[in-house]
Amino acid sequence: METHLLRTFVAVASSGSFSAAAADLDYTQSAVSQHIAALESSLGTALLTRRPVAPTPAGERLLEHAGAILLRIEAARADVRRVVGEPPGEIVFATTPLAAATRVARALTQLRQTRPGLAVTFEVARRDEVARGVASGAYHLGLVDGIAAPSDPLRLPDVGLLRTSAVAQEGLAVVVPADHPIAGRKRLGLAALVDARWIDAPAVSAPLDDLRAAVETDSLRAALGYAGADVRTLLELVAAGHGLAVLPASVSVPAGVAKVPVGSPRLVHRVELLHGQLDSAAASALAELLDEG
Amino acid sequence: METHLLRTFVAVASSGSFSAAAADLDYTQSAVSQHIAALESSLGTALLTRRPVAPTPAGERLLEHAGAILLRIEAARADVRRVVGEPPGEIVFATTPLAAATRVARALTQLRQTRPGLAVTFEVARRDEVARGVASGAYHLGLVDGIAAPSDPLRLPDVGLLRTSAVAQEGLAVVVPADHPIAGRKRLGLAALVDARWIDAPAVSAPLDDLRAAVETDSLRAALGYAGADVRTLLELVAAGHGLAVLPASVSVPAGVAKVPVGSPRLVHRVELLHGQLDSAAASALAELLDEG
DNA sequence: TCAGCTTACGCCGAGCGTAAATATG
DNA sequence: CATATTTACGCTCGGCGTAAGCTGA
């Protein structure tokens, strides 16, 4: 199974067309057809239906692996380059929206100010994009957040070798309208709220999927999805009674909404710093900054 | 980065010789040399020193990825075959030594008796070998054990897509000589024992590495390593005072040794069943058996 | 009918082996 | 000097493009 065949297969499956994939990859349509034929004959089974072009069950299985394999190959290249190449003059730094709000991010902002010679670029992306980007070398550093049991690592998409060098964690809070019956309570078990109306705002709050996994229930149902990345908007949605949301306990909330710390189950909002191999200078600079934090 | 180049690279690095790798892979020594040269030029850096043949720093980084990539490719093939191929007439079943001792394993032994038409082969291997073997299709089912926080999954080596379909978990116990000061105690915090002399018997007890990760300390030091796979021998080593060991709480111990349940930190000995994609018949048969268990 | 995939076919170069050259301990 | 890797060189075949063929909406 040669890598160029996998690459073509992924391109065809994702575009749904041999000719489109050919254009993407700078092959002729004929070459793409031959690639797919070679893969299919090497595996002894059809991988795609034609007209319409869609993966067969076997193709679906392969697809699940192919992306990961190609990504891992990119990660390998990036990792080797990090050992050999010049240290970059600019650091590209990706974070998930909530992670950026923590003291860790602030520390890195300091880095940018105290070392004006070193350009630092921030970029906000989804969690798996951050992980992929760091693995493949597109980003030098990544900051991701999520919900986990205390001192447990986050479950990141399988992306190869990623190192976690620093974390911050804090409790969770449920954000409710100020006039909600539970608004005055000091602590709260999530179990009491399984039937509540939730807002799923994966970009900006704890993704409901994380919560479901942690609570081990399917009953957290989203009444509303919010795809945006602005916390204030989310809080206004909560204030307007569209549903509840789970956020890190330290979030500051405006009038109109109240936050109630989550007491059980024991869960934390956790932030992890992702990186590939760092040279010792970069590593110690970071460690220093994160200590001050 | 073509797969055959990676394969050659891994073979050369692991054998420490171009000519040996060539013999392994049925190439000429010249072809191997060209493969390495191609990889090195494609990555723009030396990967191996010659005389002696050993990975450079960049080579080490690549090596860390290369094995995983090749394994994942095997896993992809195996996964596709599982969808397409005939269901196997024989089931090859691999377990880690301790996992085999659980009720789950007993249930699967029943399977073998109640369905004499279906041959079942047991094989005992190390945890990562089981995971690798299941991923690559060498084994149909795998049973692995390890230590984790309650209801946490085991941390398996990165091996691609593995499904976990059933688990058993139980507490841990420290096994000590009968005349040991703590032998009479009802519960025990591991922290009290960090300075004790431990026996590291990765094949047969909880690997110390798991414990270290769970306790988040480096101070668990092994006074003795036992590479064998026989629990009784390990217990005799404990009785003779060579050190302590951590085992699942249900292990039955002979006279001369005592077991003390571990109360904190909260950890469990956990058994997971690993498999690739199962057809629905196999899956339901298994589920049934494991429920009875 | 025709858009889009497959097949036929010829050409080029990647990659293999043989064998000579080179390097190192 | 012996052993092991590299380089030179020729050949074969894998894999690409062009173009003709096929097929289902």
C-alpha cells in the first residue's frame, strides 16, 4: 500500500469524483483511475462505488485509517525537520477558543512582548485542527482545552507523537439564567441536570460530547447549537433562556446569568500545551514563563 | 516518503546492518543503500551513521514514527480484510498473562467448549504485542490488563483503531510476606510504600510503569525484576522477602504471603477485550458470553 | 447524449541488480 | 587487508499521459 495510492484514495473519497481528485493532485483522470484500481486489486476488493462515487464498506474502513496514516507521515517529516532545520524566526501558535482565555495564553502573550525579536502568531482553531496542525508542523505550539477527570490527560484525536508540557486545570461551572431555580446554589451535581436544555457551543464552551463521555450518559441533549466563537454571545443566549452551558469556573459572567460550580462528578476544565520536539532553549524559555504564569 | 523506504529504514536500524536488512527484505545490499540514500535526500538530512550503523538524532525521530506508520498500514489491510474476507474458521486469541486469569477469559474458554466447531487458540503475550497483533490482524481477539483510574480506559500503545468491547475491573492489592509489618492491615495507601522494595514483574503483575504513571511519582524503585510469567513464582519471591508486588485483589495467595487491598489512590486492575471490526454474529455471541461471565 | 470512469498503448524514468570503486577499522 | 557501504551503469517494468472505449443517468 504505497502512500501515493492512499493519498489519491482519500482525495477521491472526499471530493466524490475521480476527475476532481485528479485536478487536486495534478494527475490526469486516467492516473487516478489507475491508482484506485491498483489499491482495489492489492486489497482484493472494491473500495468505491462509481456513479455516484462513494466508499463501499471496505472503503470506509480504509478511509478511517488512510487519513491517520498520511497525517502521521506528515508528522514524521515535521519531527525530523525540527531536529535538523533552523529554529523558526516566527512561532505560529494555535489555540482552541477557550484555552486562549487562560493564564497560560497570557504567559505566552508576555513572551511575545518580552522578546520582540521573535514574532508570534496566534491562530484559533478547533481542537482536532490544533492537534493535527502541531503534529504536522503547521503550528509550533498548540493549546487545547477540554473536560477530563482531575489530572487525567485530554483525549486527543490519534495524531501521532505529541508532547504535553504544561497544563492548567480548574473546576467547571454551569451557567444559567439569573432567575433559574438553581441559580442560587453553591454546588451542583450534573446528574440533576441531565434533562435540562443545553446549548452545544463546541467552539466556545466545553463540548457536550466531552461531557457525555465524562458523565457516561447519552441524555445530555442539545436544545440549541452555537457554532460561533464568542463567549459573550453564548452567555446572552443563556441569559435569554435558550439553554444552559458548561464553562470553566473562572469565566466572568455578566448580570443576567449566574454560574454554579459543578461538584459532582469530579471533572475539570483542562488546558494542555502541545508541541513536537522542542530544542532545549525553547523548552526552558517556555517552562520559565509557565512557572511565572 | 514511500512505505518501502520506511520499511527498509526500520529493517536497517533494527538490524544495525545494511546487508542484514537486505537479506531480510530480499533485496540486494545495493538496493538497501539506495533506499536509505533516497530517504535521506528526501528529508535533507542523514538518518544513519555508517560503521557502526546507528540512527542519528534525526533518524531516531523518524524511527519513532516509522514503526507506527507501518503498523497502521498493516492494521488498515487487516481491517479491510475483516469486512471482505470469509469469517475465519479458527479464532486466535491473545492475552496478557494476568488478563487470562479473569472471568472474561473463562467465558471465552466456555465458548471454545460450547462451540467445538470453532477452533480457538490461546496465546500469551506482552501487552503491546497483543495490541499490535490485534491491530494487524494476527490475532482476532486480545485481552489486556493494566492499572488505571476507575472507569478509565487503559493507555495502550498507539496502534491505530482498536475497539474495546468489554472490561472487568477490580481493586488492587499489595502482596507482602506474611510477617511483614503491614500484613495485617485492612487497607493501605500506596504512598506509604513508595520507598519499599518492589519486584517488577511486568509479565505477571501490574507493571511498575503503570503504577508510576498512576501515582505520579518516580520513586517506585524495583529491587528485583522477574521476567517470567508464573504468578506462583512471583508469590514465592515475595514470600522470600525479595520485595513487594501489586496484583489484582482477587488473586489467591498461598500461606507465607498476605495481601493488603490498596485503598488510595483509587486505582483498579482493569481488563479490556480488544478487537477490530467484528461481524454482528460474532459481536452478539461475545456480548452474550460476557454477560453471563 | 454526454459526462465521467475505464482500458489500450506507448513512452519515460524510477528502481533494481551486477560489478567496480571506495572507505574504515 | 578484509569487510561493508557507495557509486556506476544498464536494463526492466511500473506508472504516467494520450486517446479511444464504455456506460449509466
